[in-house]
Amino acid sequence: MDAFTAHVGRAVPLRRSDVDTDQIIPSDWLKRVERTGFGAGLFSEWREDPAFVLNQERYAGASILLAGQNFGTGSSREHAVWALTDFGFRAVVSERFADIFRSNSLKGGLLPVQLARGEVEALMALVEADHSLEVTVDLAARELRAGDLVAHFPLDDFTRWRLMEGLDDIGLTLLHEQDISSYEQRRPARLPATRPAA
Amino acid sequence: MGRTLAEKVWDAHVVRKAEGEPDLVYIDLHLVHEVTSPQAFDGLRLAGRTVRRPDLTLATEDHNVPTDALTITDPISLKQVETLRANCQEFDIRLHSMGDARQGIVHVIGPQLGVTQPGMTIVCGDSHTSTHGAFGALAFGIGTSEVEHVLATQTLPLVRPKTMAVTVEGRLQPGVTSKDLVLALIAQVGTGGGQGHVVEYRGEAVRELSMEGRMTVCNMSIEWGARAGMIAPDETTYAYLEGREHAPAGADWSAAVTDWEALRTDDDAVFDEEVFLDASVVTPFVTWGTNPGQGVALAAAVPDPAAMLVGSERDAAERALIYMGLTAGTPMREIAVDTVFLGSCTNGRMEDLRAAAEVVKGRRVADGVRALVVPGSMLVKLQAEKEGLDSIFRDAGFDWRNAGCSMCLAMNPDTLAPGERSASTSNRNFEGRQGRGGRTHLVSPAVAAATAITGHLTAPADLQEV
Ligand code: SF4
């Protein structure tokens, strides 16, 4: 995974709450077996409306998505994260994220920036007033900055370190292979197997 | 201090604990389907890794399968299913393919085969994995990167979740089902109300639910944002499990029951959050909007967004009414549907089919209504046929199908056309969920059956005697 320390870009305000993963990437896109190329499917039904915010020329090239509360609710499809990153987003700002979406984002190089409602609102207003406003998402400082606005966002130390180092989760876990094996020795034998153990 | 059920299961699965790091948690069962796994298997191959415990992994085909034929004609769907078959072969994973008697929706087959047991940790690249929590297992959905992680290591690094209790006091009235209960709960707490929490459902009304009713409730935990839903195992759980293909037998059975008996929240345990609901006031419940929290009693009317106090709720309601083609104030009972879908991992089990068949028996589906019954698994289908339910449905004018996700989501040939309206026993009424432009009302199996008969949203009690 690529290391992430800070990102500077322009933002686009999506004034909707409860944006579910079926809207982010509709299910007909889920039939693909690849990990790339999902950007074309991002919000594909909403994008048919020329007035939809992602279709507006002034927000073209924005890399930070600002959304209403409860973003990414619904299914576990990581395709939603792949669609956002493939489209060019590096961060999403919301008052609240669905749990699975949040954890998928943190695996896929998309930073979920959780701010207070008033901060999201203020940021949307700033961006709507000036669409060229430069927004900085600073992972090292756990801070979002735009104009006069400085907002702190929560992220645990471990995840922050992992993202900043660009470390592979599986590789990290495999460092503890010994612990996994000894746990397996202790597991009760009566627990079900889907087939007889080899 | 005592511990909650969720904490007990969590503690028993911690492989490694270190200050400032997530716990490394062991996974007892990993369920796999065709949609969220191909990129995970690719990742394994790219890194030269293998599947650590194929014997704790079980795969099925469900999302893409057509339910009226045993061949897939859509080339992209076919490729996805064939990719799963090839991956399972390569990594030696047990797979139930279309046509196999044990094939079905991933969350229906686990419990049915008895591989879902109390106290286990269960994951799947699917948000409705919460279903398995009905057995007192800690079960939750994961993304594809985590699927790859579990395949490679049989563990996940996880931050310990917060706990919440939902206590449902009192008893459900006759004719009110677990689906009504959970829809009413979500309308009360909102779609994000459970975020970050593992929820334990408790109280008299929950204890009185059958295993299948409990699965319906736990299934929809994710629809109000909970990470997982759990119910403490009891006699109902044991009675369901005993004798199943993978359930412990003989001396193992008694040992297992002894262990399971300890899976109760201690009296002095403290939950981070508590919610209370009075079961006795719940009536048949349906949704009017485009998220599962936008629901009302069937006896009520489409709500007026203007009367909503919270701005974001008002905006969402206005948008939803436009999408749904509804006007505030219309009685829910007057809403006419084109399609009735009975199935999915929420309500595609025996009890659901039996409840619907009882309503349908001796009646006819209304003219112009397309009605589908899609059993959650092939074993459900066979059992229903043994009980003669298929002929009850067929005689009434329902389509009787093979097992799959079917019209729960638009990934297979069963879809709504733009503007079509359905009463559906599934779990999501998002825009386009059942097909582009399709409009979904979430309902219980009994309401679905009665609605098929009249052609508009109806509870069985509204029907005339036959
Ligand atoms: S029935 Fe619906 S919710 Fe359940 S696994 Fe299939 S698509 Fe998902």
C-alpha cells in the first residue's frame, strides 16, 4: 500500500446523508472480478442527472468528498472504496461513517475524515463559496485545514502509523505466526470444521 | 466486574494483545461467496500466500445465480461464479455450487448445516453476516481486503467494539412478527444508531422468538449500523442445532452445551449503551422510503417531511418520496404493488415460507401482480416441497424458484423494472437495490403474502375469510 502522510486537494460537497454503498457503486458493477476500473461506476445512477454535483465543471478534479452523516452505510462491498479512489478521491469527510466502509477505506488508501457536524457544515459552505479552495488533510497532525478552518479528526495511533508507513496488514499479522499457531493448539477440538482437518 | 456475552466471545478469541494495537482475533468460520472474494484470492496469489485453514472455510454461490434455471447466461456473472469455482479448487475449499442440495444463500446455509454455533467468531465478505449472531456467535461482515487477511491468517486485527443492549420488553401481539419488530426498532433508533457497537438483543420478546425469528432480527442489525447483533444461546438454540450435520454429537454435545450455558451476559456486566423497546405496541410495520429506518406501521400513512424536525431527515424524506413516487398522507394500505418478493437471507427460511403459505392457502394472487417465492437454500426448498408448500404457492399463482439472493439485489435476472413497485421480505430498500428505478417496501413474509392477494400493502388480518 502507498504511504499516506498528507493530501492537498480541492473538495466537492455532496449534501446528502445516509449515502449507501448501493449508490456509491450499484450492484451490477459488483460482478467484476478485477480491483480496478470502478471509477466509471461511481454514483453512476446519480451521475445521469447533469445537475448532480460530481457533474459540475467547477468541481472537476476534486479529490476530497464532503458528505452528510452516515456515509457508506449498507453493504460490505469494498468496491465502494475502489470506485471512490479510482475516480480520484483520497479522502471523504463526514460526521459519521458506517463501520465496514470505514475499515475498508483504511485498507484501500482512502482516508475517512470524521468531523463534527458544525465543521462539516462550515467546510461545505466554504467550498460552495469558493470551489478552488485548497483543502489539506494532514494525517500526521490528524488535522483538516481549509482557509481559516482547522479541524481535528480522530484516528487511532496504530492505524495512523500503518497508513503513514504504507504497511501491509497481512504482512504485519504474519509476524505473529507463532501466536496464531499456539492459539490453534488451544482451540477445543469439538469446534466445527467444514471438512475433516488435513 | 462481569462481562457481556460479546465480551466473553471476544476474550476467548484473542490471539495476541498489545498495548496501543488492535487485538488479533481468531476466526472460527469464514464464509465465502462469489462477489467479494475474487480480488482476495488474486491478492493471495500475487503475494505467494495460501489459505491457512481451508477446513474452517465454506463457500457457496448465491448473489449471481438465476433462480429459474441452472445455467447462467450473463457472461460477466458466469465469469464471477467460475472464478469462485476455480479458486475453491485451487485452494481446496468446500464449495456448494448451483444444483447442489446444500447450495443457498450464505447466511441460510451456515445455520442449516450446523457450522454456525454459539460462542464462535464468524466472518464473511457480506454485511448480513450479523445473521449468525442469533446463535450467540460474534458474526460480522468484512470487506475484500479483510477476506484476504482471513484467508491468509485465519485472524483479523480488530479494535474492541463497544457494546449495546437492546431490551425488548413485553410480548409481541398475535400476527406480529420478528420482521415487524426489527423494522419498528430501526425506525426508532435510525440507520446509524448502532454504529461502532456489537448489540445484544434481550428481553422477553426476544427469548420467545424461534431461531428463525432471531436470525431475522440479527440479520437486520447492520441496517441500523451495528457491527454485529447477538442473542444469548438457550434451549431454543440447542433444540435447533441438535442433530445437524456439523453440530457436536455424543459426549461432545454435552460438553458443548456446558460451554454454551456460560455464554450469558453476567448480571453485573455494564453495556456502553442501552435501548428499550416495548414489544406489545408493535404492529405490522412497513417502509415507505429509501432506507430501512424510513418505516411506519402498516395502519399509518406516508409521513409528511414538513413535519420532521431534523433538517437532514426532512431533506432525505423529501428525496425519498420523490424517488418512491409517493405523496405524504397516503394511507400505506392504499399503496399498490406490481411485485411481491418472498425470500432473501432475512426471510427465506422454513418458518417464513410456512407463515406466508398459511396466508396464501386457498387464495389467489391479485391480477397483474408478479409474485415470487425464492427459498433461501435448496434444503429449504426440498423441505417446503415435502410439506406441500410449493403447491400452495403455485396454486395461488406464485412462481416457485430455486435458492439464491434473487430479487434482494439486482445482480441476477430477478429485478424490478424502472418505476415498478414491490413488497419485499428482504432487508434493503435503497434506491435501485432491486433494479434501476425500482421502488421497494420492506415487509414481513405474512404481509408480503397478504399483499400478493390484494395487490396493495395488506396485513393478513385485513383479508376476508376463505
Ligand atoms: S439475500 Fe440479499 S442481503 Fe442476503 S446475502 Fe443475498 S444479497 Fe445479501
